[in-house]
Amino acid sequence: MIRSARQYTRDIFIFNMPELPEVETIRLQLESLIGEQIGNVTVHRYDIARGDIETIVGKSIIGVRRFGKLIVIDFSSEVSVAIHLKMTGRLSVLMREAIAPKHTHVELLLRSNRRLTFSDARRFGYIQVIATDEVDNLPFIQNLGKEPLKDFTLPYFQTILKKSSRPIKTLLLDQTRIAGLGNIYASEALWIARVNPITPAKQLLAKEIRALFKAINSVLREGIQRGGASDNTYRDLRGEKGSYQHFFKVYNRKGKPCSRCGAPIAMIRQAGRSTFFCPKCQALGMRE
DNA sequence: AATCGTTCCTGATAGC
DNA sequence: TGCTATCAGGAACGAT
């Protein structure tokens, strides 16, 4: 396979970005800040801090919600902040005098002498101030698909699969269909369900759909239980790693033996993303 | 309406 | 050692 004029002999460095379990881990930890009052706000980059973020000074945190991979912190006086970490965004709670992480773009000084910082090397993420009653109208939330572990049901899954000819892996990553799945958990769920990632969605067999539905829910639940996956860059609110990376069956395991059948794990590219799977026990089966 | 390709960005890496 | 091209990916956006 010719990828470029250059041959890469070593595996490429792969970031792992926050997906539903990682964002949920952070959301749970942010709940410990409920009741905190914002003393001051420092913005280092206004393209990352959208809207008039100074309006939260003096307000108290009253709740933390999650919509797919989007975090919403609700403050008193009907003000909210929507935060998307995208690839390398990170939220950290530090003591007042602690050195902020590299690439810190926004700092919230809390009245308890702690700071909540938003840092992001890639700068794809954002922190956006919005009226609480406008949160549900955010385009991202308006277009978001069903939420796994909540209202994502088997009949809904069957319906969206039947309507799509896209490769199943690509469909799983579509946030307007299913909220919160990313590259890791989509690949892992497909391995568990023994479904080939390039299978057109509408061609999945009934038993494959049921297996995949169960696998999506189980990988996300286990991801949350393990505090997310820190294959590389992800850290939680306290700067600590999750442990789900130790349980990867396919993700970032190119060439390593499948734990089920021993065949080497393959890596392909789909819609510009890397997909890891076992070519033997996730072989494309017979379709009518 | 659904799907696809491009874009944003920079740390890590390999090759020279 | 230093320089440079390449690559990773969530989701917005434009094109088909």
C-alpha cells in the first residue's frame, strides 16, 4: 500500500480524545464543585472563550450536565457554560498558586482558593457562555443523536441502521445518530460484536445488530467504570489517567494478536479515521 | 436528506 | 543536531 513517498516504519503517535466515558468521568468530578462561587476569570485566548465569559464572575455552580461529548456547567442566575474538549482539551482543578498546565487558555478562580483551568494544545476545543434556557437550542445539542445508556434503544438503532448504506464504523461515529461514541469505543464495540467495520449499515444481520447494541452499551459502561481510557493524552480533572486502555482488544493494537483468535489486528482508514479490527473473527460474513 | 471531503491545530516522529 | 513533511482526530462547513 502506498500511503506517501515516505515509508513509516514505526507506529504513528495516536492521541486519544475524550469520548463519552472520559467526558462522563470529568462531569462526575466537576459535580464536586457544585456550590463553588467564581471569584475571577482570566482569558488568555478569546477565540477559545466564546461569549462574554466574565458574566459568570460572582455566580455559583449549581449543576453539571453532559450531552454526548459536550459538558455544560450551570451557574446561578440562569447562566451556563458549554465546554467541548474535542481532541486535546483538558479541564483541571488546581490550587490557587499551582502552575497551570501548558496551553491554558481560560482560568476560573474559585472562592475556595482553587482554580478550574481549560487547556488545549490543538485549540479545537472551546468554552462558551450561554443563557441556561438557550442550552437546549445549541445546534450541537439540537442535532445530537440518542444518548447511550439513556434513550438509545434497540428499535432506534435498528431504524437508523436500516436507513444507511454507510460503513457501520462511520455511522457509529456520527454524533447526529448516536451521541458520544468516538474512535476507541466504536472499534472496541465492533470487535466484541464480531462485526466487520466496513459492513454497510443496512446489511447488518439482526443478530449482529443485537450484539452490537449490547456491545456499545457495555464498552461505554466499562469505560466509565475504569475512569476512561488514557492511551495517551487524556487526563481527568485531577490530572490522573483512566485505566480502560489496559483492556483494549483492538484499538492501537495493529499487528498484535487478537485475544480471541490470535490473528494480527489490522488497521484501515475509514472517512479519514483509523479503524482497528480483527480480520479473522470480524470477517465480512455472507450477505444476501 | 444523506453523505463525503476539507478544514482547523500542533506535538511527536522519521528521514535526511 | 537541526530542519521539515507527515499524521492524528471531533465536528463545522460546503459541496455533491
